[in-house]
Amino acid sequence: MNSRSWALVCAWIVAIIYGVTFTIAKDVMPKYIDAFGFIVLRVGGATLLFWLVSFLGPKEKIAKNDFLRIAACAFFGVAFNMLTFFKGLSYTSPIMGAVLMVTTPMIVLILSSIIMKESMQTKKVLGILLGLAGTITLILYGKALNNAPNATLGNLLVFVNAISYGFYLIFVKKLMDKYNAFTFVKYIYLFGFFMVLPFGFHELQVVNWNKIPLSIGLKIGFVVIFSTFFTYLLNLISMRNLKPTTVAVFIYLQPFFATIFAIGLGKDDLNLVKVISAFLIFVGVYLVIKKK
């Protein structure tokens, strides 16, 4: 199997892991651990793993003036991003959360046009409007089973998370061009850990670890090891051998896998609002990423 084939396999695995994560994380929160406490576990565990692996990687020194950019990446890509995502997911359903995450490429395009002064074609503007219509519909009218106590607020927080991740993708680009990923990602997660610690420390203290069954413990481990650390490593392999646009396409498989997994386990249902919203978002994304 050549390097491109391996990269495609890695991209498929990442999409499946992320799709499954929506339901797995939902099983943990908020019944056993509240969202912010779970984030401290996730970021702390991933930070430890990244630092351990970094000792095997290349030895590079980061310029002092790049630490401010690393701090910005830690805020938008780890702290604010995960705080809003996990809190939103604790309020909404796995399917709606996965569909809203698909808006990330559109958000990146909008932010790029504002921050980096990139021009936008008419079809891209139309795509953004369609995607926005689908997003607003899902946020305001998306309902779910009893595992979504406040779907409107949850959907809004997941959408804010997508915006935060869009900022992260723009800020991290210069670091990716300048350093090996393992050189800076360990600092991004270390800074991010100290940013999320004040929010989740108390929630982590009140967790009754004796009442957490083995199945939930394994799901927590899955989110830390596979959904955070392992997916990042697989994404590195994909990004080395595939074009960014090709890698981005696999984001759109996440709702598909999330839907299959959630419905298969009876954790969510499919209704007309979700289908129409997803259709508008997917058409909008297609127009945004479609080449001339």
C-alpha cells in the first residue's frame, strides 16, 4: 500500500472515531462527569501523551515571538473550543452536534476573507447563506430525544465551538509551516490545560470515582487516547500526503457515522428538521469548497 493509500485509510479512521465520539462522550456527560471536568481529563491526558511522544521527535527550538501565537491556538483550538463543544454536547443530541460541526469549512472561509482579505466568489457567498440557514434552523427548531435537555442552547454552543476552531485553523497555519507539529502541539495542549483547569477543577473534585462503572471508564479513556491523541497523529499522516481540500472532505463523513452509531444504539432519532437542516448545510459546504 502506497503512502497516499495509507493517508486515505487514516482519514477514514479519523472520521469514524470522531463520528463515534459524539455518542460516547454523551454517555459520560453529565451523568458521571460534568462537561468541564471531562475536558480537564481529556486535555490533561492528551498533554501528557503529547509530551511523552515529543521526546522521540525532532528537537526544535520555538522562537519567543511565536509563543503568543501558540497561546492563541491554545485558547481557540483547545480551551474555548472544547469548553463550548462539550458543554453544548451535554445539552444537545449527537446527530445535531455532528451536523453543526460541518459548518467549520464555511466559517474558515468567512474568517479568511475578513482576516486575510481573501476574495469570495458569488457561489461561495450563496453556499455560506445556505449553510447559515441550515444552521439557524437546526439551532432554533432542532429537537431530540430525552438526551437533549436544552437543544437550542446546546446547538448554539456547538456552533460557537465551530467558530472557535475556525480561528484556530487560521492561527495554527504559520506554525505548521515553520515547525514540525510535535514541536508546538505539546505547548498548545500544555497552555490549553492551564486555561481549562479553573473551569473544570471543581467538577473533577466532586466526581464519585467509585460509582463510575468500567464501561464509562473505558469511554473516558477512548476520548482521551483515541478521540484526541490518536486522531491528531492520524491527521498528521493524512496532511503530509493529501491536499488540505481532500482532508477537509472527510469532515463531512462525521455526521454520517455519528447518525448511524447514535440511531443504532437508540441514543438519537432522525426527523424532518434535522434532514432539511443537514441538506442545507451540506449543499452550502459543497458550494464553498467546490473548485471552478
